[in-house]
Amino acid sequence: QVQLVESGGGLVQAGGSLRLSCAAARSIFSGNAMGWFRQAPGKQREWVASITSGGRTMYEDSVKGRFTISRDNAKNAVYLQMNSLKPEDTAVYYCNLALGTLRVTWGQGTQVTVSS
């Protein structure tokens, strides 16, 4: 059974917006901090943003002010609103636990491509 399913990626021009969604199994989501991560071509996966069960958020410096992470505890879902997209945001985006280095099996991710 798939535990994490990302969606909402696509091809957009620089300056555009996308909203990513992550559907998580209740056992993973409930009471836990969740995060978004991304992996660009030729680079390692990196942390982008996280949100605690109580709604406190943190962001990587390069996306701060442009991206907003949110969660719906009733739906076991986490979202990433991405505005003012830049070509350097191009990557496969994944969601997962954001509890130190603790992760469950990664989902397939969703591709975000930003053209100049």
C-alpha cells in the first residue's frame, strides 16, 4: 500500500505558481511534522519546508517568502503553494516525515519544471 502520494506538479514559466498536494497515510501524518523535499537533476535531495502538527512552519532560505506549506489534519494532507517560481526550482518534489532524519519509504514525487 502506497503511503505517500504527491500531485500537482507541471510545467510553468518563470514567475508562475503551482500548488502541490501530498496525501499521506494516517499513521504517518497524525501528530507528526511533515515536510517537502526536492531533488534537482544531478543534485542530492534537499529539504524545502516543514510544518509541525500544530502548524509551525520553517523554510529553506531560497524559498522563504515565495513558498507556503500548510496541512489539513482532517484530510491527512500537506500542501505547498509555490509562487514566483524560478528555473532553479525545477526538481522532483516529495513529501515525507520531517522528524530529524526519520523518513518512511519515498513516494514517486511530482515533477516541477520552470522555464525561463
